[in-house]
Amino acid sequence: MTMLEANKITKSYGNLQVLNAVSLKVEKHEIVSVVGASGAGKTTLLQIMGSLIQPDSGKVFIDGNDLFKMGERELSRFRNREIGFVFQFHHLLPEFTAFENICIPGYIAGTRKSAVEKRARELLQILDMLPREHHKPSQLSGGEKQRVAIARALINDPSIILADEPSGNLDSQNQEELYRLFFSLREKFGHTFVIVTHDDHFAGMTDRMIQLRDGTITSTSSTSST
């Protein structure tokens, strides 16, 4: 069953065409990697699929919902509840603790405070971060920050997780732990992941690898998923 469908996505900045009629489908519970050289359009595609930026033309559906037919407020609400984001640089708020950072999207969604905080502590425990719940980002290692960012992405139990170079700032040990964590979370919660990465080793572990070159998909291949 299809979780995400991008249909003929085109995007230009001035005279530079970044995406040229890109179409792809991601099935429920898949972990799919998007690979390609810098400038291939990977991050732009991910941001459009996450409704962070609008395409010049084309459509994006998540779980059957046509994203760009929604009004701004409806889309913002949908994004908060149904799409989890994990970025290379974490984007944790420095003045808040790990626990507070994780809770923020749940509060924004209007979920009951007690339910949000219970879910946050469950995620901290699953991610082996409960002893660090009261630490601020400056007191956490790179791997710990990324685990907090993942918990924040999961707090509203989204339909899909979009990750942009999530292992880019991690050492090799933390990278490997992150890779295993994605598969463990898929097993536990049944989430769907689309991950932009330069890491060929990680890409080779995912269910499918989509190769992007000069704004066009050049190949889609099944891999030896873990």
C-alpha cells in the first residue's frame, strides 16, 4: 500500500532547474534511501515531499492526502501530525532540555499534556536516553542529540519520517547505531522512512535505493535490507 507518491515534481531557482519531472512511490513500512552527488536535488525533493517548500509543478500525496491542495493552516497541521523530520544538524532548541524538545511538537498538535509527556518518556526509554532527559543540547554528544531529534520526530506518531543526511555529523560508531535504530523503530512502530544520504553503506542497508542525478531519477533498485 502506497504511503508517499510524488508525481512529476519540477522545481527551478531562476535559470537553474533543480528537479525535472521527478516521480516516485514509497510503500508503507519501507525504508528508502535517496542518493546522488551534491547538487543532484536530493534535499529539495525531500523538502517538497515534506511540504516545506512548494514545487513549481507536480503533486505529492501522503497516505492519499494531496498536500498542495490543502490551505496553509490545514497543511501546517497535517505536517505537524503526519510527517516527522530528522535533519543533519538536529535543530534542537538550546534553551530546552532533551525532554522538552521532544514534547514541543506534541504540545503544538494540541495533544493532552500528560499524554505527550508519557509518550516522550516512552521514546526516551526506547532510545536509551532516559538518564539524559533533563540535559540541554549543549550537554549531549552528537549521537545523543540525534536520538533526541528522532524522538521528537516520533512524538506525534507520524505516518512517515523524512531524514536529510541524519548521520552526516556522526562518527562511524554512532552512524552504525543510528542505522540499526531506524530498522528497530520500523519493526517496533511500523513507520515509513525516506532518507537522503551520501553514505553508500547506509543506502545499501535500506529496502530500496533511488539514484538522483541532475534533478532526474536515473535508477531505482532493491537492496539487501537488514
